[in-house]
Amino acid sequence: DADVTQTPRNRITKTGKRIMLECSQTKGHDRMYWYRQDPGLGLRLIYYSFDVKDINKGEISDGYSVSRQAQAKFSLSLESAIPNQTALYFCATSDGTPAEQYFGPGTRLTVT
Amino acid sequence: GENVEQHPSTLSVQEGDSAVIKCTYSDSASNYFPWYKQELGKRPQLIIDIRSNVGEKKDQRIAVTLNKTAKHFSLHITETQPEDSAVYFCAAVITGNQFYFGTGTSLTVIP
């Protein structure tokens, strides 16, 4: 679904580096989410935002921060990356709750 | 918060057989239960969902059932085909709150 895009798609970084993952959407949705996916652990919510002025922590927010720059943009930052943050990261959007979430293509992050 | 458990973690079936995946949830306030399919290397996509005021919903070969009393819901796939091979995730949602996903079921359909 080209309506939700993520950059970069793949990234290798070193321990201690700061990294930002970006998400953009053209669906016009107010709600945006960041998840990480690890084998055997499913999708776990990091942060979510119901509008530009609203930011909420998910179940695994430690070590992460987010910025909602506009309705269409939601960025995830790792202030000081560590190896156990190696994972597949997905951004998602929805237009209400509860309603279908539309996922981006994912960013594969490796921290060495 | 909500706790969603999903079983089994892996499932292999012969083509044409049925597949059943089960999830349980802990918070009786959950009122929306979607199922997502994730093919290898791709993003999760919604395949069917059910709301708490409905007991069963069907869409061609896929059906979902919900038992609110027992706090469990299940995905049923009939006449399985090789293209049904994927990872399936259930989720439970409370209105105004976040999605809680299960840990996923890797389904393999053997031709």
C-alpha cells in the first residue's frame, strides 16, 4: 500500500548512534502508530498518536522517542541505539478507533 | 493492559483441509477483534474483523467467531490453498485505546 511509506527500508548502525526512522502517509488519517516486530513476539506497540498534539507511550517505549511533525508524518528516534533494538519496525495509520490499521512496508534495523 | 494469547504458534495443513487459529484476551472492555495476514517479507494486512456485538462473521473461505463470555475468538480458514501460507496475527482493541496483538501463527499449507 503506497499510501504509507517508510524511510529508510533498511539500516545498519552501530551501538550508541542516534537514528531516526520516518513515516509518511497520504491516507489523511489522524492516527499513527509505531510497532516493532521480533520473531515469536508478534507486533508490539512503541508509541502512538491520535492527532498532531497527542503522543502516547505504548507497551515498549523505553529507549525510543517520537515526533509528530504534521498529520501526515510521524518519526521514531532511537537516541542511543543498542543491539537488542535490532528488529523490523512498522508504521501504521488508521482513521478511527477501533478501525483497520494500514501498515507501511517496514524498516529493517540492525544495530551492531 | 490487555493480554492476548494466540495458539498455535505454527500450523501445517494439507491443501484443502481447514485451519483454525485461536486467541484469548483478558480485558472484557475489548470490543474489536481484527485478524491480520503477513506474507513473507511483506506488511501485515487486515483479512477480517469482528466487533463485540457480533458472534460470527464470514468472508468467503474465512470466518471469525467470538465468544465474549469465555473471552476468546478464532479464525477459521476452509479449503486451504498454498497462497494461504503466511503468518496470521490476532488483536484485541478497546475503543480509544491501542491494539494488542497476539504473537502470531505461522501457517503452512502443503500442496
